[in-house]
Amino acid sequence: MTRRFTEKRLVIASHNPGKVREIADLLSPFGVDVVPAAEFGLAEPEETGTTFAENAILKAHAATLACGLPALADDSGLAVDALDGRPGIHSARWAGEERDFAAAMARLEQEMEGASDRGARFVCALALAWPIKEEEEGAAPKASPETVPETVVFEGTVEGALVFPPRGDKGFGYDPVFVPEGYDVTFGEMAGHKKHAISHRANAFAGLVAECFGEA
């Protein structure tokens, strides 16, 4: 059985204000004190994983080992059919160090020039890691396999299509160019509570809540 979350504080292992805000909103019914990684001065670890899940685990482990609190990490991105799944795990990197998603969306439009297939999906992997207790740690060094934090991972997707030019100023990232399946507005035009109900992050959260938090 998956471990239940009974702690009062949770570190969000992200330096993306939009992600932190969405996660805090989704967790608000459970009375958890959500603390952004930036408040602890935690550096962003290098994302060396080859999948969303691997990168989410890497970030959750780095945060919980650094601050001694449970940590929730999100790794998510946009997978475009015509680009063989790119930008995928490199979605944020397309925006550069300045997090310039206007430039990232312009690059996306350029790379899709001439492509008739506009199908795409947002993918989210959430990793929740608990700190290692002293009695669990024993004399084992931090780097040993015995000290790997207990971790659970949940994944979610939302299918849709891309539109250009970008539309709407809500949300963040690639939201202004993504129209979810069954809708005629982009995530950038959609009210936050409506996006939360259908997004890739919301789908991943449904699994997290069912397994670790129970009903609100």
C-alpha cells in the first residue's frame, strides 16, 4: 500500500512560479503548508534523466535530502507529434535560462512550419519523496542505496492540438498555443479552475490524492 501523507509541510521542488502556484492550488483542500524550494535557497539539480519520471524523482530526492522535509517535484512538458515528441523533457530548456516562453513558442512554430499534423499532448510526472529518518539511516553514508528516499510517482497526460499565434495570457509556459481536446480555447485563455479540472497536472494529481491524501 502506498504511504499516506500525514505531514504538515511539503516542499515544492520547483523554481517555476507558475508550477508552484498550480500545485499549491491543487493541494489547498488538504491543509498542507506548501513551501517553494526557493525559500530554502535550494539550487535546481541538473536534469539528467531521460524521462519525465526520472527527472521528477531526481528533483524530489535532491529537495528532501537537502531540507529534511517531504518534497513534491513535477517534471512536465509538451510532446508534439510532428516533432517526434519534442520538445518533451527539454520543454523548459527551449525557453532558456531567462524562461522566455514567448521565444520557446516562436521556436516551436518555426520548427513546425509546413507540418499538417498539429497533434500534441502535455505530460506530467509527479514524484513525492519522504525524508530519511535517522533511525532508518543508521550508519549508512548519504550516497548509499539504503538512503534513497521513499518515493512514489504518478503520471498524467492531456491530449490536444497546437495553434499559432499564441492566444491568451493565463497559465504559463506553452499554455497559449495548446488547445485541449474537446475545447476551442487554449489553456492560456482558460480560467484557472477549468484548467485544473482537465490538465495533465490535474490528472497526475488525481492519482497522488487517491493514493496519498485520500478524499478532501
